[in-house]
Amino acid sequence: MTLGGVRQWSLLRGRSADSPLLLKLHGGPGQAEMATVGLNGLLEADFVVIEWDQRGSGKSAASVQPTAAMNMSRLVDDTIELTEHLTQRFGKRQLIIVGQSWGSILGLMVVRRRPDLYSAFASTGLIANFAEGQHVAYRFLLAEAERRGTRKALAELSAIGGPPYAGADGNAKWKRCARWLGEFGAVWHSSEKFYRVGWMISSVEYSWPEKLRFNPAAKRSFDLLYADPLSVNLIETVPQVEVAVFFAEGLHDQLAPVEVAERYFSRLIAPTKEWVLFENSAHFPQWEEKEQFHKFVVNTLLPAVAS
């Protein structure tokens, strides 16, 4: 389909077209999730799940042009345009949004602007204040490296120095910090291996040329959009919404630290809001604890929306 004047791709799967519509907004920026549909089996039993590769990522990689449109405002517009298309296709029904990481920022901005289109918003790996979260993450890394006696990490982190991590140099420093967060179980905490590249390579949704372009496209999207989340403080940007909100957060998440997300949750004004902590997860509770996340959506979110 065409969104914002460029060709973009989405994948819709579920057992019944009459099921509630659940739109997933992937993280990154640039980390398309169409290849992870194999992890959606439980959700697809109860929802029509929409995976959308945002402009510049995954199957929509070519839509990185024009690069001037690679900004948060345009992606919010794309999300609303996609939603309008889906509501027309499925009979004017409201959608549930699940925003992962970067997608949580987009989702909250979208429901703030157009609450008429959505019945609920849920987040995983919420980025409430990216700049503040980088400070929290850096302090965690120093303490964890010291606790583990990981001299290589201590040396590298000392050389990097603490935030702020603005500009191209800051982007590179943050990526090095994120690598250590991964090593310390603060991005993916589950004992089951996190293998995004493997999922993508084995995916039937991507052609081989698209698979070869996947990682370069993800890097380019991240680099083009990096400054946008750094400028966001959701306490100021989205202090109130008119839809039900549900935060599903991993206890061990330091990529988007739980303490920063919880501070925003306590301040957010919404008609209904619910906080659920997944104790065996980090940044991806929807995958690390699939069964528990499914129960949360079906037993907590859906009844609240229905009422």
C-alpha cells in the first residue's frame, strides 16, 4: 500500500476477520518485525495481528527515500493513515496498538492525536525519556561490570564516558553501550536465545534480496532517526491520553530502564491504566514470556476495552 506517498508493506494474520484488530509498531528505529510472525501464534488465535514494516525498514526499506521524510512526525502520520485504511477495510472498528520500544513513542503520540481510532494502547519496552534512560543504563553498566569483574567492559565504558550521547559520535557510543547491555542480560533476559537475524533469514515473508538489505536498512533508519527519540520526554510530550493504556514491562530491561517507564506511568493521565511487570524478561516481554503476555492481553486488556 501507499502511505505518505511511498510504498510500504504490512502483513495481516489471524483466525477470523471478526477478531479485534491489533496493530504492532516495531522498535529500532528500523527493526522491522514481520519476520517474527512465528512468535505471534497465541495472539493470532484471538486477534487479527498487523505487522507493519515502517518506512525505511524491512520490506519497506526502499521507502527510506526521501530521507527528509525520515522523522517522527511523518511516521506518526503514516501510522494514522495505515489505521484509517484498516478501519475502512474492516468496517470502522477501533484498533488496539502495541508499541515496542521506539514504537511505544509513536503509539502514544498517535493515540494522543487520534483517540477516536483506537480502543487501547499497550507498550513493551517503553521509551519514556531516551536521554534519561541512557544515563540510567550507563550507571547500571558500570555497576554490573564491576560486580562481574568484566575488565574489558569497564575499560571500554570508561573510554566512552557517560551521556549525553548526541550526534553521530553519541550514536556510536550508545550502540557500544547497548552491546554491553545485551551481554549483561539487560536487553534479552530469557534463557531462550534471542536470534532476530536468524528469524529474518528463515522468514518466508522476505525475499533473499530483502533479507540481504535488512540489516543495512535497519542501521540507516536508526541513524537517520536517532535524534528524534533523544528529544522526547513523554511526561511533557504526552502527559494525557483519552484511551486505556497498558504497560507491559520487563523487570530486567535497562535498554529502556523500567524505573524511567514507571515514573512516566505514575504521571500519565488516562481513563484506565495498568502496569504489569514481567519478572523473567528484559526489553522484549512479548517474546521472552509469550504465554504470560498473551494472558495479559486477553485477560487484562481485552476486558477493560470491552467494558
